[in-house]
Amino acid sequence: MLFTAVMLLLVCGVVMVYSSSSVVALTTYHDASHFMKRQIVWAAIGLAAMAILMQVDHEKLADKRVVGGLLILTLLLLIATFLPGIGRTVNGARRWISAGGARFQPAELLKFTLVVYLSSYIASKGTRIRDLMNGLVPAYVVTGTFLLMVLLQPDFGTVMTMSVIMFIMLFAGGANLMHLGGVLALLVPFAAAAVMFKTYRLKRIMSFLDPWADPQGAGHQIIQSFLAFGSGGVFGRGLGEGRQKLLFLPERHSDFIYAVIGEELGLVGALGVLVLFCIVLWRGLRIARLAADPFSRMLALGITLLICIQALINMAVVTGLLPTKGIALPLVSYGGSALLVTLASVGVLLNISKSTA
């Protein structure tokens, strides 16, 4: 069921990337299938990685040398985003590295790396995770160092997402709730300052509270998303018949692809995508519950959270339940780095599932 749900989301993604991007691709690249072709290539690479990782024993990821290697590789890639000639700036953010005409976003690999690191760390600590200085602090220091680098890119969405996943994993691993709450209370002022002292983030909060106060500026994107959902009705306008993708809705094939789904496939299509993610959540949590050892349990939980929390945030943003943030819809939105890492992560999750059979 997990495999089927993932494949259906992947197919839906390829179809909707073409439908949502064909106009802008034709306008910009004179090829309506430009973005779809790239998505298919990344999907093929991701499926190959998934197939390999389904066969490789996931417990090898618990090896300290493997964890250390992942951390070092991810660190080097994050540093590379700041190097001239290697790092690439898009919309004011240095989140990508370019090589041979291809772009890769190291923050996507970081998500998987931190899940592996936290799973290995929590499993190795056992009941000592309840100790603040010897249990939680080392995890905070390592995770915080990487997230600080991501924040400097800047990528506030990834920082918040991984912070939530970290707290849930530590809590599930047996960490003291008072310790977690205390650290959370200390971080709230820093998060608030990160928003207040960046004008564009503050504008997003204000447009979330009242998008129509600035309909041509900060509120434009979410208003166009509302129009897409509203015009889709129950059954949608029909595949390919959406109007908001005609250069009205920004990020139509990436962060806001769910709005295009809502307009073209209606409430039925939007709920269908939501149900598929619920299946992924259900099966992932079941795999975690049935896993035979602490590392496998934490790894299955972390991967499941990684996919489903991002999906939840994306759908909440697009429907106006959260302030606008650049979080893609896993397996559906256009984006090679995210698709590759997500499919590879699913391969690991399926390998854990095989061990529980």
C-alpha cells in the first residue's frame, strides 16, 4: 500500500507538473514539456535509488562511519552553496549548487541526513537520552549547527520543518518532555526575531492575516491560490483547463501545485492527494511500530515525518491555513533534488518494512 500510494503521487506529480507548467515553459523555453521532461529524468534517477535502497540493509545506516560520512558530505555541500562559481542564487537565496548544467539543493539531502543521524544517536543513547547534558545537548549542537547554515542561505522553512521533526523524534525516543519544552521556550524568541527583522517574512505574516490588504503585493500569491480552489468546485474545470496557471499564480508548478490540482481536479482531486498522503502516514507509522529495533523504529518514524509534515505544511500554506512559505509538496511538486531524496528515503522505508514482514 505504501509503494502504491507513493507511485500514484509520483504519477500525479508528473502529470500536474506538465499541466501547470506548460504555458510558462512554452513562453520561456519554447517547449511546453520542458519542466515535465526534467521531472521525468529526476523521477527515473530517484526510482533507481529507491530500488537499490530497498535491497540494501537499512541497518548499515546505523554505522557511525556511514553517519559521519553523510554529515561530512552534507556539510561540504552546504558550504559549497556559498562559494562563487559553484553556489547559485535564485530569488535572493543561495540554496543551490550547479554542476554540468544540473542543480542540486543540499538542504534536501540535509533533511535525510539529520533523520539518519538522529535515529542513530537516539538508538545509541537508549535511556540516557533523558539526561539533558549528556543526552539532548549533543543532538541540539549537531542539528543546530547544520540548521544555522541553512538559515544563512536563507531557508527558514527547512529550519522550521526539521526543528519540528527533531522534537518529535526526540520525544518519541524517550527524551524528557520538560527538557524539550525548556529548549523550545528558549528558541521561540529567536524564531520571532528571525521573522520580525526580515521584512519579507513579516510581510508574509501580515498577508496571511489579511491577504486583501495588499492584493497586488504580498497577498497576491495566496489570493490567486484561493481563486484557483474556488473556481475548481467539486469536480474541477478539467485536467489542463485551469486558468490561474496562465501566468497569474506564482510558483504554479512547484510550491503552489496543489492549487492547480484543486482548480483542475476539484475537491475530489485535492482530497484524493490528501488521502494518499494519509496512507503514507498510516503505513509509515505502522512500519515504525512493528520495527524490531530502536534504530529502525526511529528511522521509519523520521522518514514518515519528513514526507508527511512537509505535505501538511504545503497544503496548509496553499489553502491559507499557514503563512506563505517555500515548502514543496513531496513527490508532486517540480524539483529534482527533493524528488530524488524523497524517493531514496521511501526506498529505505520499504526496506524497513521488509524486515517487519
